[in-house]
Amino acid sequence: MMMASVLLVGGCTTASPTDATPTGTAVHGTSLGRGCWRFEPGRWSTIRQHLRLNSPGTSDGEVTVWQDGRPVFTAHGLLFRTTPTLGIEGLFFSTFFGGGDASWASPVDQYVDFAGFAVSDAAPVADRGGVTCSSAS
């Protein structure tokens, strides 16, 4: 769960074997669903994400995000891995505020609270209504 003091926009970033330039230079991942869900200032929100790894070498991976029990984003046809030895080993998340220089800096301190993290291999939660945002790779 999370609660923020400012309006925040949600999104996922994936890393895949294709996230590189033609010369092999790594890029920062593929942004998925940016803006498909928002966090209201002063209100706790529960986010659930289900990731299904692709069959090695086949673009059949999926990601779905729920906010407060409502599906808000889904993407199909994703390529996360090319070998069966790669699996999910943990969770990484980060927050990003602003751009690449001081002109993006907030004039006041900003806060966000996170609580209740869990990683599970259980089946995803049941949908409550239709997905509001989707993308195919």
C-alpha cells in the first residue's frame, strides 16, 4: 500500500533482452502503462501486480496491475527472457520525481509512504470490472 502527499502517476518498467540499442548499449527498460492509474494525495492505495514470465524465446509474457481491487492495466505479448534459467528472484521498485536537472526540483519537501509489501507465487486476484488501460507489445 502507499500514500503520497502529491498526485502521483503509476506505471511499470520492464527489462527485456530487446532493451538495448543496436550497438548493445543498455537502455532503462520499457515503460508500460504510465498514467493508467493515479494515486490521490492523502489516501492509501493498494497495488497488486501479476507477472507471468514468457516461454523462453517467445513473446507470450503478461503483466496486470490492480489498484484497490480494480484492474487498471494489462499488457500481453511481452518478452522477458530467452532462456529457462532466468526466473523471478525478487522485487525492485523506485520512485522518480522530476527530470534531469535542477529546474525539475520541487520547491517544497514531498513525502510518500509504502507499507505491506509481499511477493507471492499465488494465483492473481480476481478481476473486478474491465481493465481501463492495456497495451500489446
